[in-house]
Amino acid sequence: MTAVDPPAIAALFAEADAARGRGDGSAALAALQRIVALDPGHARALNSLGLATLNSGDPVAAAEILAKAAAQAPEVAQIRLNQADAARTLGDRNGELGFLDAALVRDPYLVPALIRKAQALETLGMDAVPVWQAVLKTTPPGPDRPAPLAAILAHATAMVSASAARIADRIAPALEGVRARHPEGATARVEHGIDRLLGKRRIYVPEPTDLLIPKLPADEFFARRHFAWLETLEAAAPTIRSELKALLAADGAGFRPYVAIAPGVPENQWAELNNSDRWSAWYLWKDGVRQDAACAACPETARILEALPLCDIPGKAPTAFFSLLKPASHIPPHTGVTNCRSICHLALVVPEGCSFHVGSETREWQEGEAFVFDDSIEHEARNDSDSMRAVLIFDVWNPWLSDAEQEMLRAYYPAMGAARGFG
């Protein structure tokens, strides 16, 4: 169908195209018929003639012509798709499915064939969900889709979601029975995998902006069992909160914007927060250096932090600070620099309407409670309330690292800094 045509046939194709362009189907049909009269085995002309004949309201003749086109170019998926259209017009749904399958054998990613197969299966009362899944994988929804396609994709999404919900309901009793026999979170990884299969959750992986340690479990939120000191920290929350409130009552002059991008560096997703007090920090430790004046202003908080197994890398860690997020503020999705550390949040002042999202899981801070997460996995925070949110944030080692790996990292960072000329 891609051979160079003789001038006479090329001129007739141009005539047919021009006729279609001005809406003259009869003239287009006549030009195509003349091509076939000149070259009865011309596959492209037969295909176009068959489609024009179908559009003119003669599906029987169209089917015959398209069969001739398929015989001349058996490898062309589009001809099979046109045959499927003719079969559907004739009311032959089984024949339509056969032609659609023939098209998809030749081109598994032919989206119109996938869509029409799913529609045909639905009409026949058969399971169309696997085909709708293929449609969504091949043509993910997007803002620039034409309205008819967007409607089809919305229907596909609804069908797949409904099927997943039905399956989830059916398997829930079996899963619940196992979950009830084990400690909380013991089956979380398998359940996450099942949720991914059902389209309910994504699996996120660490994507740090700098050092990635391979083969560590990609925990979004770490299990509390890794951090025996969490209860001690939470017991001290009232003391830490009172010191924070004293800082704020004294006008909070030590707080500064958390995002401070140097001039000339692209701001990307940080444009709204750059050099803004909407997200501000009071540093107690920064890049491994104790901020003595800040610690003196809240000595009990400093003492509590010093008793914890903080991440300790010369010139890099720990970093510990009070984090303030003003009302109606959003920290956009981002990732941290490395997965060798974990980040702890102790919630101190949390109005309703605040949430924290890591990978596929969203949590609401609870005042006086702490959690630890892997910030090399995409995360974001929201304060949709009308008052301030405040948490204490600090870094500890990723609990899956061995002592030897921690020692290697303490050696690596200063050496790399020196090698790059800034250590």
C-alpha cells in the first residue's frame, strides 16, 4: 500500500481526496472506482473504496470490496479494522470481533481496534475489562484529549474501577482473616501489591536527588518497631510544644523561609514557596552543625534531640528544626537527597485539614504523635485549615542500614566534598 503510483492513479487519488475535502462523497467514490478499474488489485484503492462504499450506506458491497483489499494486503491492520466496521454495520458482532482480533494481531497497539473490541464485548455481555485495561495503558487520560476520546477513557476507567472494587469485595474476607491473625502492618507489603494489581494504589520507588543506596526496602512510612525511642519522644511532646510556643510568642524572629533558592537557579515547583514565610523553619541543627543560640532558646528540645540516635554525617547531618506551615499552604510533591536517612515528624500543633502524603499513603498528623518516613520517595504536605501547623522534623539513619554501611557513609560524604572542591 506504500508503492509509488503511476501518474494517472496518483491523480485520481488526489481527485478523491479533494472530493472528500469538499464533502462530495459521490465524486470521491467515482474516482476510487476508476482507480480499481485501472488496477483491480490496488490494495489502497480497494480499502478506500470499501470504506467509501460503507459510508455511502452499502455495507454488503463494502464487505466484499474490503475482503479483496485484505487479500491483497493481508498484513495491514487498518483494513481489518474497516472490515470490522462493515460487520458491525451488518449486525454481525461475532464477525466484528473476529476482524478486530485480526487487526490487533497485526498491531496490538491499534487503539481504535482496542476500543471497538471492548465496546463489542460489552454489547455481547462479555467481559470487556481486560480490553479496557489495555485501552487505558495504551492511551492514558490527559487534558488534551478530544472530548469523544476523553468520554471513552472515562468510561474505561469507570469499568476497570468497578471491576476492581467487585474483586476487592470478594477477596476481602480471605485477606481480613489473615490480617487479623498477625500484628498490625505485618502483611502491608503483600496488601500493597494486591492494591496495585487492582489499580487502587501505585508502587513508588526512591528517587533521591543525590545518593541512592540500592536494595533497601522502599518503605513509605517505616514501621514503629524500628525506632524504640518513639514513645520517649512522644512523651516529651508537651515540653517541646511549650518551647515552640514560647519562640512564637517572642515574635518568632529566628524562623526563616525553608525554601531559599539562589538567584538564577530554576525555581521549578518551588516558585510559590521560594523565600516565603508560608513554610518556615527554626533550625536547631543544620547540615550536621548544632545551632547553639537556637538550642539555648529551647534547651529541653535540644536535650531530647541529643539523646536520640540522630543521623550523624560530618557536614551533612543531622538537621533538626521546627517547621511551620501557614494556612492555605501546599508543599508540592518532591523528593529528598538520599535514602540513607529517614525523616521523623513529631506533630506539635495540627489544626483540622492538614495532611501528609508519601508515595501511595496519606496520613493526618496527630498532635503528640510521631512517624518516620523515607523522604527519597515522593511526598507532599497540605495545610488546608485557617491556622498554623507546626511539627518538629529531624533525620535519623534509614533503619535498614547496617553499622558498617553507616560508617562507610560517614567516610564517603567528607571525602566526596573534598574531591568536589568544597570539603
